[in-house]
Amino acid sequence: MFDNFWGNPRATEALEQMLSQQRVAQTLLFAGREGIGKATLARRLGARLLGRGEQIERDDLSLPDNLETVAAREKWSADKRSEDPLLFATHADFVTFAPDGPLRQITIQQTRLLKERAQFLPHKGSRRIFLIDHVDRANEQAANSLLKTLEEPPDHLILIMTAENAYDLLPTIRSRAVPFHFAPLAEEEMREFVSARGLDEPERRVALAAGSPGLAASLDLEAYDKRRAVMLALLKAASGAAPFGSWIPVSEALGRSRSEKLDLYLKLLYDLLRDLLLLHEGAVGIRNLDIRGELEAIARKVQFAWLRRAVERVDEIAQLVRRNIQKTIALDALIVELRGL
């Protein structure tokens, strides 16, 4: 029903019904895992309501130029970013607010700008649409500021928010939005998507993407393998499958690579821990099939309590990422604790 959009028919059908009745809710919350199509559907909806979809698509945050813009701003001073809050608005009536800065947060300056611009009338037609991508990355001040706009939105404004987990948001924000949950695509749908896009190593992309078409399309397999090798070395040392000394040169190399963000490694670590749990319990469906043998060796060394504690500790580290912790110290400490188990 929406051009070039894959999966989640319940969400698209509900939006189609809103459109046919001309009763689109003013605040929508699209929740689901990364790369599943939340922002894509927001842009497709914007194209249906505002027209000039080719302009709206230029603000796709996965496009190289936009990625470069966001990355370049990390080197700006905090004061400079505050003076020029990040937004994308190729289409004058479709504005995208994206996480900004080294910690990739939605900032108070952005939500204040959103509140100010929300009052502006549409340049053409009767509606304006604001997309807040990854609203779950709004800090406390920004979330409270956003709430004020949600309480009394102007009649012409439609606000679409995306989040990986809706329950990471303030209950007061969730209660003011119509929720849409985006489920992972079925394996057959993923194969059709990968085939339609003509992507290389299709079977591997389908396995690693786990139902997220955006992830399948954007996955840099070479970079993935390099980062996975680091996390695999960590798990071998942490489980006792390899001596701690084997981790030291890996840790030192990781520390020298300042451009590599810790959260990229943590996402990979979660996937490897998931595979270890499946292997430990004799289940099927691991994602990293090409290193099954190495994962099986680790799975034989650990118990369920070890795996549970590993996930708990990674959760704790993930929460600290926004405080800009030093990645090598955090990972070294994780290994030492897990070896102690």
C-alpha cells in the first residue's frame, strides 16, 4: 500500500484506514528494532500527505551524505552544536530531527527548536510533519521539553516518533501517541527483499539482519567481520577458552581506534551471546553460522548463569555508553568479572 515498503501489513493497513477516513492521528509512535522500517514508513506517509516524496527521501538518515553530516558534527564543540541544532528539511513541511553529537542524543536545543517551529504554518497545503528519529535517545531535559509540545500540538502538525523500545520513553510521552509496533519480517519476506535489492551474500545478510530489511541493506560485512573478531576474542578470554593474555593486543588495538564506537561492538556482542545461548541449550537458529565451531567451543565452557550475568553486564555497559566511558576499560573489566565466574 505504501510504495517500496516491505513487511508490517498491520501498520500499513492502519495508516491506510486513517488516510481513507482523513483522520490521521496527530502523534504517532513507531516502535521496533533498528532497521525494520520505522523511519522509512514515516517518510512514505509524509509523501502521501505532502507530495514531493523525492525531496523527503533525501533526508533518509542512512544516505551517505547525511551520515557524513552527522559524523562531522561529532567534532564540533558542544556550544557550536547548541547554536545550530541538527535537523534535516529538504522538504519544507517535512522536518527530521536526528540524534546528534558524540553520544548521539536528541538534545534540549533540538526539542526547543521543534517547539518553536511547530507553530509555523505549512508552506503549502494544510499539514506539516515532524519526524523525531530515535526519540528514545532524548535526554531527560529534552524529553520534558518535548512533552510540552505533545500536550498542545498545533492543529496543522503531525508528529511521528520512532523508538527501538517504547518503554524506554516517559509514560507521559507514550500515553499521548498512537502506538505502532513493527515486527521483524519473516525469513521469506527477507529473502524477497534481499533479492529485489540485488544484495551480495544474500543468505548471510538474511541471517544477520534477523528480520530487519534496513540492516540487511546497510550491513558492511567487512566491517562487521572485523568487529565480530574483536568480540569473539573477548568471549574466548572471558569464558576461559583462551588465556587473558590473548585479549591484550586486541584491546590495545581497539583503544587506538578512536573512531570505533563502543555501542557498535555491544550490538555484536549481544548477537554472539544470543548464539551462545541457543547452542548451550541445543536450540537452532544461530545467526553467525560461519563461526559455529568457535562458538560451540565457548558454549561448552560456560553455564547458563554465566550467560545470564554476561548479558546483565553488557546491559550495564550499554547504559554507561551515553556517559562516554572508555571502551577498553569497560571491556577489560567485563572479561575479568566473567573469568571469575
